Amino acid sequence: MEAKAILRYARISPRKVKIVLDLIRGKDVDMAMAILKNTPKAASEYLIKLLNSAVANAEHNFSMDKSKLYVSECFVCPGPTLKRLMPRARGSANRILKRTSHMTVVVKEKE
């Protein structure tokens, strides 16, 4: 049995999130939380909330034991990209891509 939490349309690039997700994949929930709290990346703020949500879903919906939980899956997919223009020299413009992410964290109970 597994419990998951999904965060959609987060205003951060998937490339930045993937770096932090690779740190917590396969770890116990307590260890993953400690890693996230001590990682100085913008994505860790989103992922702390997401991991807490996944743990709460596991406890409330599936009556799992928090001490036996571990991060079985975690991945990020690109969401829609917001296109913006930045004025440049001689009346031209450059496109700025403001990327969004869909993050998923899945927790399972150890056997």
C-alpha cells in the first residue's frame, strides 16, 4: 500500500527540483525530512510541505505507522511554461520562460 501527495503548478523549474529529489529518494521519512531542512535550495521548501502531506495522507487514509514509512518514489514533471518578454536594444525583445513544475512524492511502509 502507498500514499502519495502531488503539488501542481509550483513556480520553480523542474531542473532545480530534480537535484533535491535525488537526495531523498529511498530514504526513511525522518531522514528525508532532516535532509530537506538542511539543504539550502529553493525546492526544499516546497518538498518539506509535500512530504508532510504524503505522511499525513498515509497516517489518516491508510492507517500506516509513521516510523516505518520511507520515500519509495519521488519525481517531477514540467508544467506549463509562462512566456514573458524582456525589452532589449533597438526595440527588439527576448523571450523569458518562467517554468512550472508538478511534483509527486510517494511513501510506502517497510515490510
